[in-house]
Amino acid sequence: MSGTFLIAGTSIGAGMLGIPLVTSPGGFVPALCVSIVVWLFMMITGLFLLEAALWLPNGASFLSISRKYLGRKGETITGIFFGFLYYCIMVAYFAAGAPLFGGLFGVTGFWAYLLFGAVFGTIVAISPKSIDRVNVVLTIAMCLTWLLLIGEGAGKIDTVLLSRSNWAVSWVAAPILFSAFGYHNVIPSLVTYLDRNVRVLRWAIVVGTTLTFIVYTVWQLLIIGTLSPDILATTLQEGRPVTEALKEVAERPIVHALGKYFALLAIITSTLGVSFSLVDFVGDGLKAARTGLSRIGLTLLTFVPPFILVLINPRIFDQALGVAGGFGEAFLNGMIPVALVWVGRYWMKERSSHPLFGGKSLLMFTFFIALAVMLMELSILIR
């Protein structure tokens, strides 16, 4: 249960605030199809990464796994992409979460960002168990808020809005969806935390990613089915989260309030999951202990850089998520797990108790999907 909630909580985060904005131009059915492809891809690559992580002893992070199977150059490239990806995501979480969190206490700007970092940095600095306990409570609260929000808005869904489709532009949403389904960073940490229980770890990935897919699908159904394309396009252009657009159609204040609380809970659970893995990643890179004063130092290295970057550019949310998903997720959580398993299985002859089906064909197919997404994001950036 802890593993499932940590994976779902890590995935269901700030991407929730951007997904309907980028999928709505294509319409609900194309958005659903793209979401299915990304969900299955991210589940499969997560299981690949789990297979590789189980070949190494407890405490191994992305760096250690890459060093063993991809050599020093592979470790360096992985380290660069890991740091790039998850610091980008932390910047996005600060940009979207701190204003919402600060609003609860009547603070804005610098003080909102400082409060956000201080509170959740403290939870991360205490121990992995504190992250787990807080994450379980907040994930349950997030799901309950989501159900209330869906219940409030379900009666306003317009089938005409849902019937729109433009398949030609639907692929543009893929990079942000990749970012929204990201959870691979917690897998090496979970292997240690869940005592290398293969059955539990595999089920946590399958159930956690499926829960994420269900939540995202119903969320898109609600937003695309109730808000006009013009409202969503304006919200995207202004760099605001989709929950702000709910004010345009909400007849009762509770709908907007539920949207804000849901968004905040989603961001916090993802922040905890990402920072959990970043502490392990930085600690592994610096060969530092992940307890006591050393853990506090690692937590500062995790939270201070995104804090500074978001102060420089507070409207960096969408750019950070798009670049993170299109390049970071596709490479680090797509190509790298494929490369690790390919080298481990077929070059180093590692044995797996539960290898994923498909053999070389599935590995190659997964690799080319990741490459296609990177090319998509490149085309978006150079337009």
C-alpha cells in the first residue's frame, strides 16, 4: 500500500494542472488514446528499471545502476539527465505549489516559496518514514478531494464538448503526459524501503500507474467536458493552472475551493516523491550518508536550487514541465531503463526472477517510442 501510494502520489502532481490545457485542443478521445499509450509505456519502463535495480544491492540509485551496466560515461550522462529532469520538476512544483500553499497562510511571493520549501524540506530531512507517512495521508486526502470535485462537476459535462476531435494536434500533449506519469525516480529507493520484495514492488508499479491513469482520465473528462476550448486556451496562454479556469463555470464557490485543494495536495505528494529520490541521488553522487546532519545537507541541496530558480522566473511552470517530459522523462525513464535491461540481460547475463515479457522486441519498441517523444518536444521548441 505504501509503495502504491508513493508511486501514485509521485505521478499525480503538478502535471494534473497542465494536462487538460494541452490535451483539450485534440479533444477527449484523442487525449484518451495518447494517455493510454503513455500510461502503458511508463508502466513497462518502470518494470524494466525495477528489474535492473534488483540486480544491485540495497542503497543503489540511478547512478550506481548506470555505472554498473553503462560504464562511467553512461553514469555521467544519466547523472546529467537525472539532475536536469528532477530539478526541472521541482522548479515546476515550487512555481505551482508555493502560491497555493502560501495562500492558506496569507503570504505571497518570496515568503510563500520559502514557507513551501521549509515545511516540506523538513519532512524530507527527517527520514524516509516521515515522507511515507505524510504521503499516505495526503494521497488519501487528494483522492477524496478528487472524488468530491468530480461529483460536483459531473452533472455539467457537455457531450458536444467531448465529441470534438483533432487528431493532428493531439500528439503535442505527449511530452507533458510523460512528465505527468513520471515516478521512476522512486523505484531504487523503494527497492530498499520495501526490502526487495519483488511481488510487492511489481504490484505497486502496476496498481500505482493504473490509479494514476484513472485519475487523469476522469480529470480530463471533467475539464474538457465542462470548459470551452477558448477558456482553456486563454488559461494556457496566461500560464495559469487549470484549476483557475474552474472559476469561469463554477456556480458554487466550493467547486473552485475543491479545485485549489486538490491541486495543492497533488503537488505536495509529488514534491515529496521527487525530493525523496533526489536526496538519495545527490547522496549517492557525493558518497554521503543519508541520515542525520548529512541528510539535512542533502535536503538543502535538493530544495535550494529550485527555490532560487522560481524566484527568478515565477511563471516557469509549463516550460519546465514540457522540457522535463519531452527530454528528461523520455530519455531517463524511457531509453535508460531499456539500455540497462538490454546490457544486463544479454551482455552480462544477469538472472531475473520475474523478467518482463517481450524480450528484445519490446525493448526495441519502447526505445523508439521514447525517441519519437524527444523529437516531438524538439519540434515544439523550434516552432
